[in-house]
Amino acid sequence: METSAQESHGGKRDYWLQTLVSVGFVLVLAGTGFIDLWIPATAPLLLADERQAEDEMRARARFGDGSRARLFEYDLRLKSRIRRILGWRYATLLYATFGEVSRGTLAGKGDWLFLRTRALPPDTESQLMADLTASVLRALERRAASLGQKLCFAPVPRKAVIHQELLPMGTKPRPDIERRLVAELKRRGVCAADLLELFKSQSSESVYFPLDTHWTTASCVLAAEEMCRAAGLWVRPDKRRTKIVRETMRTPGERLDLLGFNEIWFTPEHLEKLRDQGLGHWSIAHGQTGARALPKGLSFGRDSGRVAICGTSFSDHRLMPRSLAHFSQLPVLNSALSAASFMHPLRLLLSNPQRLKPLRAILVEFPVHQIFFNSNSAGEILLPSAVGDIFAENTPTKIVPVLAAKEIEVATAFQSDGFVRLFARDLLEVCRLPAGRLFHSGDGVVALEIEGRVRGGTVTLELVSGGVRMYSTWPEGAERLVLPIVTPQPGALEVRLFAVSKNGAELEFGKAQVVCDLPDCTRIDIATRAPRQDNGIWQAETPLELPGASGVLSVLVCDISEEAQVPTSLRLTARYPLGEKGKRPASRGFSLAGCLPGTRVVWNDGLFAPGGPFSLTFTSDQDLLMGAPQTFMLLISKP
């Protein structure tokens, strides 16, 4: 069969066209690789936990499992100059033409955009996240109190929860996370502003910008007022020297580049629609002149103040400290930092005694999505490193031993005197407290006190209990750390302490004991009367009179008898003399799941009791005292 000249010519043309396309593709690919490899763009600045996460990723990279190759691809993507030049144009063109958004973004109704990682939480149970967060914040609140500082937290509800009706159909942001967190903070008595309820009632204005991840100016001002109310700093309007002003200008989102947008790719009509959000602009001005300059004594800045705001980019701007100065009529110290965990600026502030001294309160704002803690392959929740470092760097002023060093099992490597060298990839166990020996409420009122010395660098400690791993840095020169044991739920859980060092430091371990971390407390030992049984319920009662005007029965310490059957619950009731006004019996109970005969119980029940005479009644379904009186310890703390 003969091939015509025309077909032969067409075949050659297709061949050369294919060759030209292939060569062009290879040249473009090689050129892109050459530019990205030899003329890279500057990598984004990593802060706090981001830097630690990257360091850990690089330390774990191996050729055998492909992680080294993934790290190489990660570096190219992060520093790609071609990607940085063309990526935003491509993303904008896709959205303007087809409504397509990047994988990290959800396109909602009416040009509303949502970040996927914030709208779709991890699989962790909502109540577990709420419980663990409340435990961490309660422990932070207690440690700050030992420094003479009052903390007030303000969890910021997610955009996907407040504007849930604008999400794409089928998106489930799990709004119960916010509800459970607010409820748990209230139950535990943590000082916190309820922004969820506040924003739900705000129907006249949008809480968030449609194209931005941050709240509007109106929401910022309202949040500042609620935070001042919660912290006890709110000043009546007739006592203020400033006022809120509303301007008629339309307020676009702080950034149109959430997806790398550039407005030239939009039609004028589309751009006008995106910019016309119908939002007023709120600000704070001088009460008499209306000028933007605030009255004398209401300054705000990075150097000093009577009220401090710690937080994220939600607060790291001029309007938040101005609003706080307006509602509190006090100068404001702005310690917020963008692109960081809210724990990081709090850590920096607590480590600066000069700035702490004049403060009346520290307001801590944090987006709820920051409690979506990471997990490791073992399913353990990993707390941000700044959490453990806050505790390591700020030793409490007063502790009460509750479990002696002999109850702690020290690892063989640390049983002899002398220093033990640590390495970056070898996690070495230091000591452990077996399960069943200590029952506690999980909110950090029980802590592990560690004594020892470090030389030749720094040591990272990892405290593991209840499926939670907390990292703390033990610097050279420090001889004592007090690390709270934080868990989502109460229990008699195992506690393990590990050590590792990236720079080959040496650790000399002295001893460890379990202490009660409670600032400004008074210890009272009370002896109960012989317990009595009534319809299968055992009760032991003791008369008591608190010193001073009033107090909080913050911690109960007792032992379950070695011979007793383990009770399933214990209730503490404060009863007052008949006829005294306003003194109704107050009662708190808790489950004793996981206890064994001989377990020491340390419970932070938060039972308030006014000063004067009253009686405490211990009620249980078993005779935990085995028919004999027993001495209990109460640690009384000021409310």
C-alpha cells in the first residue's frame, strides 16, 4: 500500500509539531526548575510553633520512606519564584471566570469565602477539645495568679459558625465545639468573655468580612467591650473621656488576596459587588473634640500599660487597643502577634517582669480554630510548645506536696548520681507515676515538681498523661521546674516524663514529687467523725470554721483506705447553721473511676464557702474510711 505525498507531508508536520511541543515543555520545565533552584524567592518567616514543626519535620526526614523527597518538594514549593509570580494570577483568573477556589478555601454563597482548615475541624470529639482547652486555660490562669496577674480569655467563634448559613451546602463546621467550650469554661470558673452569644445577637452587621478571615471593625469594638466586662474593667459611658464614632465609608475586607486575588482580573461590576459589603466603619475618638488622638493617660502601644491584650491578628492592630482603652479608661499594652499561636505572646509577656508590674489584667484573645491541636501517630494530642514553656519559665510561688518522691519510679539511667547525655533522636524516659496511685481532676492543680541540672545546652521535656503530650524546655542554669498535669478528664492516670536534646545536652536528675499548684492558699487539716451508714450511703461529717472573711474550698486531699472497697463517687457538701440568711447548702460531687485501694485523691472542686462556722459532709456509696475517723487536707484559696 503506497502512502500519498500529502499524507507523508502531514505526518512529518505532526512529527515536528510534537517534537516542538515536547522540546518547549522540557525547556520550560528546565527553566522553571533552574530559576526555582538557583534564584529562589525568600521563604516566609516562620514563628513560634511553625518553626518548631518545621524543625521536627526536617529532623524526621529519611530517604528510605520518601520523607526526604517530600521535604525537597516542600522547600521548592515554599521558595518557588515562578509559583509566586504566576500563582496569584492563575488563582484570580479561575475565581473571576469560573468561580473556582484553591483547595484550602471554600466558596460560599454570595462571594463569601471560608478557610477549609477552620470551617472543617478534625475528627477529635468536640467535648474532648472543650475539656482539654478548659484544663489548659485553668492551669494558665492559676500559674499567672502566682505571678500576681489576672487572666481573662476571649475565645473568638469561627467565621464558619457565625455565618453558617453562607457555607456551601453539605459543609458541617460542628458549631457544638464553640458551645461546649463556652459552657466548660463557665462550669470551671475560668474568667472568659462569651463572644459566641454576643455575635449571635448581632444581626444588623456582619461579624466577619466576606472575603477576609478576620472580624469587622464593629465586631472588634463589641468584643473589646465584652472582654472589659468579663475582666471587671468596664467603665460606665458617663465616666468615659472617649466615644465610639461610625463613619459612612464602605469597608472592604482588610485583604482581597485571601486567594492571591488581584482586582484587575475582575470585571468592574464584580469588583464593585465584592467591595460593596454594606458595613460601617467603627472607631474610637476623643470624647470632646472628636479627634483621633485619645485623651492624655489613654495611650496604647508596645511598651507599657495598665491592661494588656495578648492574642493573634484579631487584636494585632490599632483598633483593638483603642477600643479597650475606651471601655476601661486605662492605658493599654498591645502584646498581640499576628501569625502565631496565642500562647506565644502570652509567654513573652509573662517573661517580662517590668511590663507585668503595673498591669491590672491580661486579656487573652484566641480564635477557636487554634484549639484544633495536632496529634501524633499514637493518637496523643500535642499541646503547643509555648504552653509547656510558660509553666517551665514561671515557677509557682507556693506549692503543697501531696505525693512523696518515693511514689515516683525513676528510670534506671537516672538512678545513679551524675549527668546523662541526651540525643536528638533518642527519647529517654526519666520517671513515671503508675496508674491508680493518684486521682486528680485534670485541670493542672496537680503538678510534677522536678529537681536537677542541665549542662551543655537545653533539654526538651515531654510530659505525657491521659493521651496528652506537653513539651517544656529546661534551660541550662534552672534547677527546678513545676509542670502541671493536664488531661481532658479526671482520673487515676499514668504519668510519664521523657527527655531529649537537640544539641547533646546532659541532664542530672535529682528527684520528682507530686505537688498541688495553688497560689495564695492556706492549708487546713480536718479530722472527720466516724462515718455512718444510712440506706447504703456512707457519710462522714466534720465541723469547720474558715479563717478570715471568706474563701474557696479549692482542693480536697484524702486517701482511700487500703482495706476499703473502691467507691464510685464522692460528694462534698458544705452546710451552714440554720437561720443564717443567704447560706444554702452547697454541694459538689465527682466520679472516682480508676481509683484503687490506697489511691490518693486530689480534687479541685471549687466549692465556695463564706467565712464563719459550717460543717463539711463527705458522702460516698462505699465506706472509704473503713469505719474510722480520718484526717483530710483542705487548701483554702481566696476567691
